[in-house]
Amino acid sequence: MELATSAKSLTKDTADFAKSAVMTKLFKAPTSEFAILWGLLHIKIVRCKNLRNLDKLGLKSLIVKRKKDLSDPYVTAWLEDYRLLKTRFVDDDLDPVFDEEFYCPVSHVTEGIKFKVKDKDVVKDESLGTYFLPVQELIQMNEDGDLQRVGVHKVVYLDGKKSHGSLEFFVEFLPVRMLAHTMEVPGVYFKQTKGNDVKLYMNADDDGSAPIVTYGEDAKVWKPPRLWRDIYDSICSAKHFIYMAGWSFDIDQYLLRGEDLKEAERLSSYPAKLGDLLLKKSEEGVVVNLMQWDDYSSNFAFPGMMGTYDEKTREFFQGTNVNSMFMSMEGGDVNTIFEGQNKKMAFTHHQKFIMMDTPKKNGDGGKELLAFVGGIDLTEGRWDNRKVSITTSLNFSYPFAGLNLCEFAVIIVL
């Protein structure tokens, strides 16, 4: 009885707290400086005017001789410590025109949006000025207490000083209740489509040891999918194109293992080893495009600290019909030299996908797009099944396996 009374008291205290602290602080009491922005921010950075010149005696003017050496401004916007956007920088311009738009999903408790205008420099970027937009200017409610769509267009002096120049911007807040119930990403080129098939993968392969799982009224039996097997079959059936991107590809990895590998070696006209398979498809006239991360520390004599096999892949496909590109993460235009070098060394691109054409399931002879997306690394240590240990290597039946890690992938048919 005492326990029940305490629980009841705790529930009442929690409810009172929600009414006072949460409702007052998050949902904007008249005297509160904070509010919750939950929805979508549409922000357009238009231009700056009459900015200060911080490059008169800067390091850049000493390194590169120019007739004019002016500030190289760019703009960022922040909700507390969360960066919403970053524009390109405009070289040598005190009146830069940006005209850049950003769509930012938000769910933040904040005092407002802080705009920062900076001068891009060789060593350290310098501040040209800031402006703070209080969150209250984006929060309006109708008679029923529902949040409204609000747009604010302003031309403001940076730091409140005319001598620091001005910033022109537009901010629109769309509350979550006004957003469509869709998974579509706003502001992108390709719109959401319907009628797609999706298959989820948890391992590279299935060894038959998964528990029996039934579902549906007719007790269908779930059969675990086989990622690497499906990738192999899909590459073999592609007639027009195969596009691949990832941080690492090992051309010596076998997409098939065990009895599957032995059967393919006897009966299939396509090799199971990744590099040989892509060469075979390219020789058939299929367009094979491969993009791999370029490890900044690798070269012809040293494989690189990250062990991504980029040099081996480069050498293997050189002079063949496979279009292989090796890309480092260069960093944005607003990065200093030191930031750019650091990103080349430590940052990788993680657009892990494999795309190809595949026959339509309806059997009408047409083609459709098939994409494997997610944690797909066709490289050392990524093949696994339920029996593979995370700390020990596979036996000799599975060459080039190395230490294995689990992976997750999704297949989407568009």
C-alpha cells in the first residue's frame, strides 16, 4: 500500500513537472527565452554587403601576390552547438551574393538561430560578424494553440554595427504537424517513388542454422536472405550497367564460399572472385563503374594505414574496360589547408552501394533498377554467417576472409 501511494505521488509530481517546466520552457511561455523547434527549417542565405576587409595584411597576400586581396566570406547558421548550414565561400568579395537554400529537419530546444559570417583564411578563419535571431520570432500560434507556419525575411547589421556590414537572409519554420506524413527527403533531385520491394540483410550469408520463424495467417516460413550470394547472382544477370561505390573493395574476395563456390567453378561461366567477375562483365559490354576511397597514406610501395586495397584495385583494373575512380575526401571550400589535409587522411566517403539493371519480376522481358545499400563492404573481414566468430579467422575453405565482422544491408528494387 505504501509503495502504491508513493508511485501515485510520483506520477502526480511528474505530471506537475510536465505542466510547469516542460510546458513553460519547451512550448514557450511568454517570459521564456527557450522554445522547441520541431519540424523543418527552410533557410536561404541571400547576400552580405559592405563587409570588413580582414585580408589587407593577411598570410594569403604574402603567399600569393594579387592586385586585390579582400575577405573571402562564407556563412554558417547554428542552433546552440548544432550547425544547420554552411555556404560556399566567395573569394575576394566584400559584397558576396550566395543565394543558397537549405532544408534542415529540427527537433531542438533553443534560444534561436545564430548566423556567423567568417573570412576563410589559410590558417584560421576570422569572424566578420554575427547575428542572433530569437526563436520567438519563429513561434506563432493560432486561436486553438496550434503552431503556425512562419517566415522571416531580414536585412540586419552584423554585431549590430553598420560598420561591420549587413546580412540578408530568409528563414521559414514549418511545424511538424504541417509536414506531410512521408519519408521523402525535402530539397533533393529525385522524388520518392511507390511500389518498391525491400529486402533486409543481417549477415553476408546464411548457413542454415537460423531458427525457424513463421509469420502471417498462413504461417509462412521466413528464409534468411544471402547477401553476397544475391550480389553475385545480380552482377551475373546485369546486361547494361553495374555501379559500385565504397570505402574498400578487395578484388580477391570470393562472393561465394564452400559448396556454392565449388558448384560455380564447375557450372558457371562467371568467376566468383570479385575482380575477375567485374572484368568478365565489362568484357561483355556491360558498363562497370567503380568508385573507391583513395587512402591518402597509400602508394605503389605502401598499402596504406587503413588497409583498403585501393592501390591493388587501381593496378588490377588499369588499362581494362572497368572504369575505376579513386576519390579522397577533399573537404569543403571553406576548410583551411590544415583542415583539408586532415580530412584527406582521416575522413572516408561511405556511400556504400551496388547498383545494376535486373530483369523485371513480372517476366515481361523488361529491366528495372536493383540497388544494394547500407553496410556493404566487399573486402577482407566482411564475409560472415551465424557461426562465424568475431575474434577468429575462418578456416582454409574460405580464402581471404580474415577477421570477420557483422554487416547490415538493404536491397531496394525501384
